[in-house]
Amino acid sequence: MERKDFLKKALTLGGLAIIPAGLMTGCSKQNSSAPVNVDFTLDLTQPTNAVLNSVNGYLVINGVIIIRSSTSTFNVYSAACTHAGCTVYYDPATTNIICPCHTGTFSSVTGGVLTGLPPTPLTRYTATLAGANLTVKS
Ligand code: FES
């Protein structure tokens, strides 16, 4: 084997060795189960939660997605897509919840499946605002 062939082969093998494990898994199934025994409170005066002070603001935290739909309404669902477990996000333009993996869409009002591969709706949680504290529960 000539030197340039050896280097080419070594770089190829070395290059493969540094590919992050996450990229090697492709579209493998993630955890699509909804969180259970959810019970936490967010202080909306804290900068990390301040996005929820605006209508159409949303936050993914503790395995759920919290969407402020109006001044008095918060819709909370499992953040794990029911198809293969990818973390969903909220699209204010369409007011739908979107899965980035295979573009499944869910209603932000009901959590129901609108389009795509998800087989079941997102699990819903309750949200109660008391002053600046938002409590989320199963
Ligand atoms: S993981 Fe496939 S549509 Fe969400």
C-alpha cells in the first residue's frame, strides 16, 4: 500500500471514529412516553420563564411544552411526539405544535393529531396561574 493510500484509509477510519454517536443512530426511536406525576411550579418573574408572559410564548421544560394561548389560558402537553419521541415545538404562525422529525402536527388547543405519523394525541396536563406562579400538574 502506498503512503497516500494508507493516509487516505487512516483518515477515513479516523473520521468515522469521531462522528458523534448521536449521528450514527439516525432516526432511531426516542422515548415517546409522556411524563407521569408531573407537579411543578414556575415563577414567571424569572428571566428563564419570562417567555410565558406573552401570548403565543412557549416553553419546553420538564418533559412538557407549555403554550400561553391567551392572557388567561395555558395549554400544556407532553413534549415527546407520540410517533417516535422527538421533542415538539410550538409554531405561533399556525398555532400548531410541530414535530421536527417527520413534520407531524398537533393542535395546540386539544393536543390532537392534525397531520402526519403520530398515532395518538399528546398527553394533556393542567396549568393554574396564581399571581406570577404557574403550576403544572398531571
Ligand atoms: S417523531 Fe415522527 S412525527 Fe414526531
